[in-house]
Amino acid sequence: MEVFEYKNVVIETPNSPQAEAYRKLELNIRMASIDKPYQVIQISSASPEDGKTTTAINLASVYAERGKKVIILDFDLRRPKIHRAFHKINDLGLYDYIVNDKPIEDLIIKDESKIDLLLTGNMIDSPHVILQSKKVAELIKYVRDNYDYVIVDSPPVLTVTDALLISNLVDGVVYVVSSKKTKKTQAKLGLKQFKENNANMIGAVLSDIDMKKNADYYDYYYYRKE
């Protein structure tokens, strides 16, 4: 079975138009929250394989590039991917904090990219219950107090209720839509569910743009304020 490789263009090809597009995404997020900066940012999508994890790791890389202290939380508890993106063993993480009461600081991975990671660890039963727990609320408070920016990789909103629960814990949601895979009806339904849950939608990212066929697009990822 082919293993999907998550491309971190900000680090691998820093001078590329794709990397510059992520810098523009970060700038737009910053400009949209001048008075009250978005510190804890959820990355989600309507359906799987829409590009949310790629967006999460590249946005975090832009913050690290700017000298900010940043951490990625893998809150896709049913299908975790951050450990694969950073080539880590997913043997310790949120599970150990929730179930075994291990201190958060002992579970955080310091990656050479200058991005900190909190993985999922073992699979957690009933993630929708865990995400509403006091311990998760305490975890969010800890990372708020210890990091400039927190990127939360969450499941697609149409797959499980987890993404909606996570949206209650964060400052805002970046919604990723694939130009090749996301159906228009799915994109609209996912956005509707977030809005009905009173989520603060920061904006949308259009992924999977074929730059050769779409010469008018400078950005691989295009940001627009909702």
C-alpha cells in the first residue's frame, strides 16, 4: 500500500510559489485578527484527503520561520496523521495524558523543524467524550500559556462530530477545500455545520490547484476571508 507523503514546502522549497502562498495565508490570518490575534487555530475540511494536514504543517512552519513558538496538536484521534508527516513513532501522546496522567511537557516532541508536536499515542475510545473533558480543556490552557501559536489538526467535519467539538476550544477555524476532491455540496454542508455550531470561521483554503492549467493563480493555496 502506498504511503502518502505530506509535503512541507515551506521547509523543503522555501523560495517556491507554494511556500510563498502559505506565508500569505499566515499574513491574512494575522491581518484578520489585529486587535485580538488568533492563537489557537483549527485546521479542518469537509471530507478526508482535502489537504488539511498539509495545510496544518505548512502553516506551523511559517510561524516557526518567523521565530514564533508553535505546536501542532494532533486531534484527529480516529485517523492521526501528524506522526506520519514528521516521520515519528506514534507511541506516546494524548492517550498517555488522558489515561495515564502523564505530564503534558513529558509528551511533547521537539522536532528539528522547531515545531513542537503532541501526537495521539494509542487509540482513544469515545473521542467525542474525551474532547469535551476537563482534561482537554486544561491541555488547551497549557498550550495557550506556553506557545505563541497552536495549530490543531482535526478530523473532517462531515465524517464525525469531533471537528465541531474542537471548534469550541479554539479561536478560529481554517476550512480547507480541495479543488479536485471536495464536492460543492460537501463544502457547503460542512461550512453550514460549523456555522450552526457558532464556530469562528477565519477563512477558506483552496487546495490541489493545478498551476499549469490555472495560470491566473499565483497561489497553490488561495486564502479568502469568509
